[in-house]
Amino acid sequence: MAKEVEILVIGAGPAGLSAAIEAAKYGAEVLVVDENSKPGGQLFKQIHKFFGSSRHKAGVRGVDIGTELLAEVQNLGVEVMLNTVAYGVYPNDEGVALAVNGEEGLIVKPKKIIMATGAGENPLAFPGWTLPGVVGAGAIQTMINVHRVSVGKRVLMIGSGNVGLIVSYQLLQSGTEVAGIVEAAPQVGGYGVHAAKIRRAGVPMYTGHTVLEAVPNEDMSGLKGAVIAAVDEKFQPVKGTEQFVECDTIGIAVGLTPDIGLPSMADVTFVNAGRLGAQVPMHDRNMETTRAGIYVAGDSSGVEEASSAIEEGKLAGIAAAEALGKIDAATADAAKANVWNSLNQLRTGPFGSGRADAKEKIIAQMEEWKVNNNAR
């Protein structure tokens, strides 16, 4: 069984939905597939308000942004298939293999593919890390914000990036006590606006510290606490600084790794993304990879914020529509320039500049690849 479509978008998160909207606006036939039972990706976990400028949805909660994107997708008549796993990309443009509801097989033959597959949480191995009660921060966010399920009474968070800070604050909002935030670096890693809320709530910040072990309760059914210690300039534990922190849950927020399973099947070229994650598909300013007609967007092209994922999705959608002849070059160039202006705003400042440099390096490598391979 085969299905033909102009654009296949894999992933119904902020990048995928935004890509679908832009392409559909210009008349492209778009199919969006996602392995989850609900579309929206990370946005429906994000009950906090975004900040920045009005064009970046400042003051709007992530869940509301997700609702807006879904409404726009529906109004444009975009087909969305949920509980659908894209598990294979066939060579020679023979299609993408889908598993629908875990059973039905389907081959989709798109003219263009936009891969917006997101990222996965990084694990952190230490004695006791496999015990019940050691949970990824993303899983905590899903449980408390989506399913309204408590993860415990007292949580110790490992990692002070934006995810660790935001999830800690959301735990406080849910009525859960936060025992502290442990950060190996000498300073907090996330935005000051998030850290300030945590500090005002009186949550201890253990900067320059690491977790040594999770301490199980008597019957090994859960945790009674964790042992943490200060680290030296080489991030090695300092003997004699150990302390026990009582908690029944340990949250792990030590970064994300781009999900590149499908792009690797598509035989695209990968590069090191630096601070944006590990390996990512090399791509140009249109988000197109080294394989013509295959685009990436969002965290799978380098981990940033949801706002950046939305803008990258727009770029990919516009570029795919242009490649299909849905819009002329002048219209596409104007639309893409507007998106790039927005992206550049997001990537300014002490935190964003590093991401901007990493992205520009990837794009420069792509331009060099085009020259060496006499490509488009």
C-alpha cells in the first residue's frame, strides 16, 4: 500500500507543525506523521509563558502556542496521522515506511521530506541511577503538566540549564518540594529569569557540585536521598565535601541529544553541532541537507529553544514549497529573510550568540560541501 504526497513532515512538534503551516499556506499538499497519540510535541508540556519579543510569543504559554499551531494546521486542511512511526527511508526516493497504530504498514512517496524528529534526554550514570525514582526532567514535565501525576514529594534536580530550572519551578507550582538543584559548573547554566524565580522560592543551588549516588530505601523500592559533593576545576569530586540530601525523586536535566535516526537512514552527511548537541545533518540556510529534497528543522538539526524550532520549521516549509514551484523565488526570499531576522533576534545575547556561531559553522560547512560536490 503506497500513498503519494507532495510534502511529508515527520514530527508534529513545534518545528514540524510550523513547517506544515508554511508549506500549506502556499498550496502544498502536506502530510504530518507523529508517533505520539497527541500532536504538539514539547509545547503541551510547557505551561510557562515565553519571553522575548511579541513576534516570539512573549507572554504566551507554550501550551497555548501549541493550540494555536494545531488550529492553523486544521484550518489549512493539513492531514495529520498520529500513532504513526516513520521507521525507514528507502533509497532511490522509493519512499518512507510507516507503521500505523503499531500494525498497519504504509509506504509514503513524498516529493519533499521535512524531518523534525526532535531530541532525546541525555542520561547520567552514577551508582543507583537505575533505581525507581530517578527520572528524566522531560518525563517529570510530562507527568505533572500533561497527565497531572505527582512524581514524588521531594525532588532533587541535577542540572541547572533551562530545562532543569523550568521543571523545578513547575514542580513547585504543582505543590512538590524541590530539595535543591545540583550543577557541576561554577555557575547556573540557564537564563537568569528562570534562575531568579527558583532563588526567590528559596530552593538551594548547589553549583560546583555533582551527584555521587542515589541512596535506596530499605526495600529498594525507591529512594530516601542522594549523596552530593563539591567538584574541583577538573570536575572531580572533592573528598570530604560529601553531604546527604533527603529526597524521594532525582530529576536528570543534563541536556539533550538530537534524534538523527531517520536522517541517518536517508544517507545525509553529518557534522558536529558543538553546543547544539552531538552529530546533526549538515544543512544550508534553507534547512536542506546534503540529500536534495530532504530538510531538517528543530532540535534534530541542533538543540535550541522551542521558539527557534518554530522559526526553523517555517524556513523548511517555505523552502520546500518554493522547490515544488508553489511560490516564486522573490516571494520565497522575502519570506525567508523575515524568518531569518526573527531567528537572529533569538540568537543574540550571551546565551544565543554561541548557538548562532554553531549554526553558522554548520551552514558554512554545507556551502563548502556544495562547492566540493558541484551541488545545487
